[in-house]
Amino acid sequence: MNIYPLTSQRGLRMSATFPSCYSKQDLQLTLMIVRQFTSRGVTSHLCTRFKETQNRPVMARPSSDLAAFREVFSKAKHVAILTGAGVSAESGVPTFRGEGGFWRKWQAQDLATPGAFSQNPSRVWEFYHYRREVMLTKSPNSAHVAIAECEARLQKQGRRVTVITQNIDELHRRAGSINILEMHGSLFKTCCMSCGHVEVNHKSPICAALEGKGAPDPNTSDAQIPPHDLPRCEQGGCSGLLRPNVVWFGETLDSDILTRVEEELDLCDLCLVVGTSSIVYPAAMFAPQVAARGIPVAEFNMEETPATMRFRFHFQGPCGTTLPPALARHNNEP
């Protein structure tokens, strides 16, 4: 394990721990996000509790007893569900991370930056146009559907389910989930670089110049679309250049979203961690923080993560297989 010291603007000292197998590039990117996150006053007490969590003794090996989890689930009034790329991967959504995760000759971290957009907005828009078009061919899987059905059913009982997702594909929304906090934004929202207006945009293609563009083959040449032909703002004659409304590397997360995430985690009496590696910060600190308060946390993932031993339950396997029976109607439900 590699341990890195961090200091916030308020002088809070904490550390972040990562597996030794974590690549140097991913370490640099993650540490950058952590340092930005810890510098935000809005989350100072969350970070303090994370420091306390890091010092707590590791719990006994988590249970995989579905009946025991179901009993806890049947009594929960406020369920927080943290989801990551593993959920969408089962719908065939490409991640552009790791070996083979390239669009042309670039990975996401090469294109998803303010600098990349400033230098070559055409290339970045080709990349995001391709991702948007791919997503239109994908469908929510049984894990997305199980979460949405659970939310609708529990709402009728006066209980609450909130999805806190790192994904930008909107598959939770398409499955029917309503209470969603998108930490990293959405592929299907745009933000004007001039006036700041944010709006939902499901156009296909998003602009005429991008039609047929964005092929991922490494031999494909850049389209070199002039900026005036890229997506433009239509608010009150603004005509400013639009960008995808997603959080890029080097940018801080939305403080309003983080505040709402923190509120949900403070209120929850059951937390599920679904399809996430628990190594990308700040999201990786959320579930251990909840577990440190004695709240049951259940992890659903293809493999164990660095946080697994801090949770009460762990169910290994595809989320689309393990989650539906876990969230199905319980005999105790009205």
C-alpha cells in the first residue's frame, strides 16, 4: 500500500491510502482530486470524519448472508446507493480507462481536461459525440432496474432511496430512478462557456458538423471542425461555445452536489456500494465514513476492494445478478 499525506486549506491533515498496484498516472490524477476536495470548506467535517475512519480498526470479514442483509434492508427508512462504472459496464458501456481503453490513441484523461478542450475543442467534442451516440444504443441493465423499482416501491411506503453516482451516462434516470445525485455531471447536459447556462441536450447528433464524426479507430484523422460549427449556446442570442457538462480532470466537484451528498449520507440508515472500485476519491471516502458511524454498508462488486473489510456485507459477482434479489420486495413490506 502507498500512503500519501494531504493538507487542506484549513490546515486539516489527513492521508489517503492506495493499493500498490495503482498506476503512477492514476495516483497523480486521484491525488489531484483529493487535494482539491480537501481544500473545499463545504466538506471540512466530512474530511475530518474520514480521517477518523482511517484510524479505526478494520472490522471482521463482511458477511455474504443475503437473508441477514434482507432483514436490515426491510427496516431501513433512508437508503443511500453509491454507484460506479461497474454498474454501467454490464450494459456494455466503454470506460476508456486501463489497458485497451483508448479512443483513437487517447484515454479519457488525455481528453477530459479544460486544457485539452481549450487547445482542440473539435477533438474533444468528437470524443464526447462518440460517447453520446454509443450511449443511445445502450440500455439500463437489471441492476439499474432493480434500483429504480426499489426506489418507487419504497417511496409508496414513506421510505427514501437516493442514488449517488459517479457515472455520467444517465442509465439510472432511463431505468426510472428519480432521486439521483450525479457527482460528475451528465453526457446529456451542456454548459455554455460564455454565459454559463446549463441545459439538457439529447440531440443526435448534437450539431450538424459532428454527424458521422467521432469514429474511435486509431487511424481516423481529426475532423478539425471550426469552433463556430461546434455546439453553440441558443440562449438569448448568446451563441457561446458549449462544452459537455461533466467534471473534467483538474476541475473541482460541484459544491452544491457535494453538500447534498453529505446530507444524504448523514441521514441514511443503510448504504449500498454498487459497482465501484473504492479507489477514486472523494467518492471512495463516503461509504467508510458511513460505516464508521455504525450504519450497515453492503458492497456489491465483481471483486473485493480496499474498503471491503470496513463494510458489514459484501456480495461478489455481477451487480445485475446479485442486486435484484437483494432489493426485491421483502415479506415484511406492506
